Amino acid sequence: MSSSSLVASPTLGLPIARMRSVFSADAVERKLEQLQASGNEREHEGLRNTYQRMLERGPQRFAVKPSGVPDMAPLYDLLPNFTEVLDDVKRHVALSQDSHDSLEVTPILLLGPPGVGKTHFARQIADLLGTGMSLVPMSSMTAGWLLSGSSSQWKGAKPGKVFEALVDGQYANPVIVVDEIDKAAADAQYDPLGALYGLLEHDTAQNFIDEFAEVPIDASQVIWVTTANDERSIPDPILNRMNVFEIQPPSPDAARRIAAHLYDSIRGEHDWGKRFDPEPADDVLDLLATLAPREMRRALVTAFGNARLADRFSVEAGDLPKVGSGKTRIGFLQ
């Protein structure tokens, strides 16, 4: 797959480094001609439309990387229990800076209990690198074709998630999050993780074949982030292709910092937020810190609403949902 010369850099120090071809237009044209010659064009209308869409969009996609090692201090503060993973990402960014090399990140497995912020981390990394993010929830996955596409011979067949991210997306190096990889439901006929054996290897990922389109796709630049609660159900060949990081729940002090960041973030995202106190009270932070990070945002939005109903612009502890009412408290490091 080819790549063109450098293009102009946008602001924020996150330049679009190169335009990269994620498929061969010639190969798609040949497939379309074969389909038209077969006389089955109407029968395979979805496949024909896919080839036409690929040709209309063209094969070039943005391959982005930071122009240097970005200031990641805010991320270390926002994600204090992800320090080792952030260090790993920083190393990869440092290797690619001041060069024509693409940013390559060894596939990441975030291993830890529910609610510690694993998916949120992936979104933050996508924002940091200036690329897109696609989420593949493996807990609802019943067949491998959701990643790699299903044969056009099947009724209702369509391309897989990798094809969608690269062909329908804007980027050659999106972050693809395979969420709860340990929850994949395999049966005798389809292995939901089967496509990952090739996709997690740089060399074989360069010529990934989606079973629907049957055209080689360059998935070698994809930044893979997988999450799991328990590694025992993940096959060793998959584990061996990834850097595994055990993510612990944040300490009480770290949880307070996360809650404070979320409070500030929610205020900044909404016009009504400007009316509220710039910082939450200590007793509000104490209560929020007992929640898993994924629960904090919902609790804060509820609290903002309750405060407004009480005709106040300051959040009080009583505005928060009752801790423990059907929710599991998070465990903390001592």
C-alpha cells in the first residue's frame, strides 16, 4: 500500500502526517467488472454498491501522528491508574517523531475489573493521536464475521467492522477498541476471535481480506486496544500478540481527581455549566470518589439537574444519587 508526501499540519501539534492507500482501486475495479460479467449483479446488489462506494471515496485516508511527543500531563492526571499504558504509548510516539515512519503501537490489552475506565482510556488516546475510534463490543458478538465480514453468498451479508472503520472512515490508523474480548461467544462453526490472529500481526494485517468485499485492505496501521475482565478465556496466541496491562481501580485520592476533572469537563461541555460553581465541594468529591469512574459522570449529571430543580447553581452532596442503591461500590487501592 502506498503513501503520499507530507501535507499541511493543522493546529494543536497533531499534524496529518501522510495520506495512505488502504486498498487498491484497480483491485476493486476488477472485482466490479467480474461481478458485472457474471450476470449476478442484481442478485449481489449490496456487493456492487460496496465496490462503487469504494471507488467513489477512493483509497486514500489520513494517517496521523503527533509532530512530537505531546504534553500528556493532563492524561496522567485524568487517568492516574493508566500510567504504565500511557508510558507505553509515549514510547511509540517518541519513536515515530521527526521521521517519515508511521506511528505503530503494539496492540494493547487492558485487563481489569468493570468500571475502571478502560473504554474511556481508549477514547482519550484516539483524541490524543488525532484519529478516529471504533468500538466493537465482543459481549454481543456471536460470530467472527462481525469483525471480518460475512460472505456475499449469505442473505443479509455485509462488511465487517474493520472494513467499515478503514473504508467508510477517514483514517488509515484508527483506534479500534475490542471491548470485553474475554466475553466473545465462540461456537463450533465461527470463532469470534479468528480474524484477530492476522489483524494483530503487522505483516499479515497489510493484506487483510474482508469476506464480504474480498479485496485486500491495509489494516497494518490500526491501533488496537482490547479490554477484558479475565484473561483466562483469551487464547494464548491472542495474548502473545499484545502488551498486557493490569488496570487497578484508582486510589481514593486519584478517584477524587478524576471526579474533579469530570465536574469541570461537564461544566465546560454545556452552556448551563457556566452558571455553576467552578469547583465541587469536598463532601461531593468524597461521595463521587466511592463510585467507579463510569458511574461518576451519570451521578454528576443527576446532581447538576437536582441542584437546578432546587434553584441552586452549587452542587450539594444531597443532589447526588444515593450511593449503594443498586450500584456496586468500587474497591480502592490502599
